[in-house]
Amino acid sequence: MKGPAVRIHSPQLRKSAAAVAALFAGLLGLQPATAFAEKEMRRITDIFKPLSTPAESIHQLAWLTVLISTVIFLTVSGLIVWTLIRYRRKLGEDQRIEPPQVYGSIQIELAWTVIPIIIVFSLILVTARTVGEIQNAKIPEDAEEIRLVGRQWWWEIHYPKRGFVTANEIHVPVGKVSHIALESADVVHSFWVPQLAGKTDVIPNRRNEMWIEPKAEGVFFGNCAEYCGTQHANMLLRVIVESPEEYEKWLANEKAPPVDDPSVAAGRKAFFDLACINCHTLGPDIAKGTFGPDLTHLMSRQTIGAGVVDNTYENLRRWMRDPQDLKPGCLMPDMLLNDQQVTEITDYLSTLK
Ligand code: CUA
């Protein structure tokens, strides 16, 4: 006889079940929404190769804790195994004889009370020192100021002193402190780029702060680390650490007004005539929607949908066709564009370098 198959009838429930499955798969590093996102997820968890000051301090503390725990584990399990073997019942032994029972030993009880207290207290002290060193560090005057706003399910990134906004990819110069303020526009998220720093919660109506000081150039991967809804597992983040020259080049490009290419005028018109401008920003004063990511220099980013897929023409087109196809549950609805509109708008967006 066949067992009952699991069937979920409500589409809402089915979506939630898929989301929960995706969450666990994401946590286990198994299978987020797309193969691309899966590859991204695998890249973020390298917690054993810290490349920034706060991550290094946390790494050392973690190893100290692991070391102490290992010594305790080996001592306890070693004693258990030794006792099991030493005092096992032997062949031919009279089973009615009870071994001598010992009640109360001041020395033993003192030992197993005092030693753990000393261990726990030492761990508290070193942990407090590391936390203090990271939180009370003096932020240098010339630190790059970045304001990060967590949203369902992407990151809005402000460079307040530079006067522009971008999304999902933070650029910072190598060897310099970047000071990051964390805010949320909706629910609790958590900022975590394992190789650069520890987790910091991103909480509505509150401003948390942290800093990074990357010591090597490269792309560092992170993800939201606090369950925040359907697409939590696809709230990926990249920190692109560049040489000062490369960084200056990126800044100059981000500050420039959006490209206005006359060959894609039809797409630009469609972008402005349809609902796009209600949610997206273009340049400082062209379109001012703030619900979705700023698109002024969309093509300077490596991914779309906060790391769901590579930022290619084909993927952009798929996103325009129906964002729910690439990122189910995301807050951009299917705009029901016709083929011509999808092509025109994709052509236009592709010019926003
Ligand atoms: Cu944002 Cu999880």
C-alpha cells in the first residue's frame, strides 16, 4: 500500500513551504533559487580566511574558544571511555556484589565547580576585550562613510558624503577603514560578510554601526544573516575591495549623471511612461522612486536581484518579463509588459553603465 503523498493545496502555503525549503537549503549551502545563487552562497562561507581587522580578531577568539572546548571535550570523553573499560563487568565476576559507593568529596566537588568557573570567566574576559576593541575603535577622519539600508530583499547603499546611491554591491578602497551605518526600512536583517567582519543586526528605527578594514583586493561575499521573509536566502551582498585608483574611477562613474543614449529613446520613454519611475531612481533629479533599487548605473553592478543572477542582457530581459520568475515573492510585481516593451526597456537599461 502506498503512503499518503504530501500535497499542499493553497498556493500561498505552497509558496511558504517552498520558501522554508529554500531557506534550509540555503542554510545548508545546498540549493537556493538558481544555480548562480547557489554558486554565490558557496562563496560566502569562508569564515576561516579573515582578511580585515574585525574578522581577524573574531577569528582568533573563535580558535581560542575551539581550543579550550576541545581540551574539555577530550578530557571528559577520555575519562568516560577509561571508566567504561576499567570498570566494565568482567567474566566470572559475582553480579550480586555492589562496588563501593562514595558520597560527597569536598575536593572533587570543589574541583568541578571552580575549574569551570575559571574557564568561563577567562572566556568572558577575552570575549569582552575583543568586543570592546572592535566596538570602541576610533574611526579615522578619512574613513569612507557608507549607509546601508536593509530591505526585503536587497541592500540599498548610500555614500552620503559622495552624494549617490547604489544597491547590493559595496565598493571600498583596500587598506582603509570604511565606516558602515546600518538601518532597516522594514524588518530585521543582519549584515554579514564573513571574511571582513562579524554579524551586525540591521534593525528598524535604530542605527547600528560597524567598520571594516580590508587588507586584500577582491570580491567578498555576504548574505543577510537574519531570517527576514521569503527571499532571505537571496539577499546577497558583495563587497568589492579595490585599489585606490580603481576606487576613484568607480566613484567618478557613480557620481556621473545617467547615460542618455538617443538610440534607446523608445525604451527610455517606456521607462518613464510606465510605472518604473514610481519605484526606481535615475540620477539626482530625473526619476525619484525610492521603493526599488537606484538604477542610475545599473550596468556597473555584477548581479541583479541582490545576487540572484548575473547582470547580463538575457537575465535583465527575463527580469523585465517577470521578476517573480527569477525571484519568487520579491516586491517587484509582474508588470505584464508586452514583448516590444520588454525589449525596449531592457535595451535602455543596458545602456546605464
Ligand atoms: Cu534580510 Cu534575511
